[in-house]
Amino acid sequence: MAGHPPVLHELDRFIAGAEAAADVAGAVVRPFFRSSLAVDTKTDRSPVTIADRSAEQAMRAVLSERFPDHGVLGEEFGLDRPQATLRWVLDPIDGTRAFVSGRPTFGTLIALLDDATPVIGVIDQPVTRERWIGAVGRRTVFRGPYGGRPGCRPCVSLSQAELSCTSPEMLGQDEVRWRRLCAAVRRNYWGGDCYAHGLLALGQIDVIAECTMKLWDWAALVPVVEGAGGRVTDWSGQALRPDGDGRVLSIGDPSLLPEIVALLT
């Protein structure tokens, strides 16, 4: 990844803003967790709640006050200031299905893009109080009460790898290719959403291969995983693009990338 010099010069200020946005989102989301709240269904059949909408509004308010010239793109409320080169990308609750069923494997995602390049990424789990912070040119930072150190682990053979995918439903016509990968690893786990990518950045998971990912689903993951020594690409091993096909591959040990790409193509 590469950022323009002004972005690199102000990384600390931008990271502080991202963390402030994560703080307010967590304050909004926590009271709704395992409560009786209404769940609406969007046009793509995905669930959404008042927690999603309220958390995004709170984050937008914080970021717009601190960075009035930056764009803001959120899953729930679209794009503000589309002409801005620097753009915040927000997913207030990545893993709403997990959230509404009381599972603490969802997270809040916050990214800052410089043109099309993610330069800052935050994965925040507001219930477990775990937070991953990635930034271009820096090692990923992790804070949480349950242990864990940032850093992807080496994996000498794909046959020893732990694979993860949020749901078989997302695979669609790509399931045949994904099954080739699944057959080559030690085992697979379903579930996890963005939280699984955080675990990969802690060396707990080796490979995550998913589909139907929107920009707000993956932008924050790139600095976190790559700052921990891993790689995030599309299924052909190329850099992710905002206009890409939604296929996302996270790998803890980059040496596995050619073999995995061969199985997925």
C-alpha cells in the first residue's frame, strides 16, 4: 500500500479520528446487544436495525466535525462529499446476523481511503472491547482484555491451514471453486464476518475466502491484515478495487497465495 505524503504526515490525527468514531459507535451499539429490537430486511435481503443506523449516524457526526473536507461513505446512508480524495468508509455493524442472534462475532469497520487505497483500517468489537488498528507503513496494533498479539503466523503447508468463511450462502456459483480450496486445508469454520479477519491478524486463522463483499466490508481489513504481515487480495491474487467483483481473499502467510489462487481459478 502507498499513501500520498500529506496522508502519511497526518496518520496519527486520522487514526485518532477513527478511534473516536469507533468509540461512539460502540457506545451506541452495546445497549442494543441481546435486546429485543426490531430487525428490518433491506432490498438485498440482509438485516438492518436501529443499532446499525444510529451507530453510522454517530460516526458520521464525529468524522464530519473533525474532517469536514473528507468524504464519508457508509453502508446505511450512502456517500457525502463524493469529490473528496480522502474518504472514510463505514460499516457500523459488519455481521448484523450475528448481532441480532446475540453472537459477539460482529464488528464495526472504519477505513480511510486515499483515492482507492485503504490507508487506515479499524476493526472494533464493541462487546468484547477488542480493537485492531492498521495503518499504511505501520505494524497493526491490537488491544483487548483476552490476550492475543498482532502478527499473522507462518503456515508451511496449505494442508495445515485453518480456513474460514462467513457463510456458504455467500458463495453462490463460486462454491465449486471454494470447495477445491476447502478440500486442501486442514479444516474450515463457518461464521466470523470481520472478526475472523481480526483473528487472522492475531495468527489464529490462516485463510479466509469470501464473496459478495462490498467496499465497506473489506476496506478496513486491508491495513489490519497487511500490517500484521498477511495479504488481502481478490481471488486472482490482485489488489482489491472499489469496483471489483466482491471476492476477497485474506491470507496470513503470503507464501501460500500462488497455491490458493490456483485452486480458486
